[in-house]
Amino acid sequence: MSEYSRIPSMIFSLLIAAMLAWMPQSAHAQLGIAAGLNFDDLSDISGSRTATYENSAGYHFGVFFDTESSPIALRLGAYYRDMGEVELDLGEFGEFFDLSLLDVAADVRFSVLPLPIVKGFVSAGPVISFPSSPNDEYKATLESKSISGNVGAGLAISLGGMTLTPELRYSIGISRFMKDEFSIGGINFKTDEVQRSNSVQLRLGFIF
């Protein structure tokens, strides 16, 4: 987490304040925590030199604010995502890097099949990610931030004073994840296509 010490702590606080100010006065913001597994896919590098990524698996956890259950609700959250050890095949040899991200997500949730105890929902919204790596050479190849589009589906299960929210999420990279020119292992790359990151996430949340 120390990799993100340069990111102003006010960013998340200001986003939360903006969302709460926008909410209707009747809406009630609820605090939640969530954690789960992620299965990530970085698109291959093509251009002056080619390189291939292997899929990686990791974990994530974070906090979010949610509106009270309604046909349409908002959720704003911040999550630390560890992509684990990422393998990059450079042809002559392979490199392994640890990669992590701070994800800031804003979801619009739509209730479906509402039942007394169990309610289904689908969600969509943007995700801004701040990637980092303890490897200085690899970190220098990363953009300071990237943008993804996120869709998901899950259940809201009422358990007395707490709500359990298992869900499946899929994010599709929109903006560039790595710079268009960089060097790894003494090999210079100049990319032709935007290099993106996609992720499948299994998450379990608790709303208090």
C-alpha cells in the first residue's frame, strides 16, 4: 500500500462527498466492506517489438458507500487490487513482475427480481485505476492511471441488520495501461495498439 502514498488522500474523500451531496435527501448512505479474487488479463504488446502476457490471479479488498435499496442506486468505492505475479514473455526470455492497483469505482445499480429477503441487481460504471509495481523498471512503463468500464451482477441478501452481497464483475480496459514507448530488460518497445487491462472479479461484500 505504500506505493500509493503519493496519491492525495483527498481524492477518495472528495468523490464520496460529491456523491453524498448529489443523492436525494431521502436516500440513506450505508457503509460496506468487500473482498474477493480477481483474474486479470493484460493484452499483448505489439509494435516495433512484440511481447506476450500470461493471465494472472490475485485478490482485492476495499470499502464502499451505498444508497439504501431502491430500483436505481449508487455505489462509490475504493479497492486495493493485487494482480499477483505477472509474467511477460519477451521472446528470448521471460520476466516476472508484481503488479497492484488502486481502483476507484462509481457504479449505478439496478434492482431486478426483488424478493423479501433476496434481491438481485446488475450494475455498470467507470473505474479509474492507479497501477504500481515495486519493480522500478516495470513501474516506469505504466501509465499513472487507466480507465475501465465495469459491468456486474449479484445478490443482496438481508441478514438482520446486515446485508450480504456476493457478485461477479467484469471490467474492460478503455484507456492505455502502459506507455506507448518504454524499455524492459534492455529491450525497447514502441507499441502500435493501446495496451489494456481486463479483469474478472468474484467479490463478497457486507453492508452495515
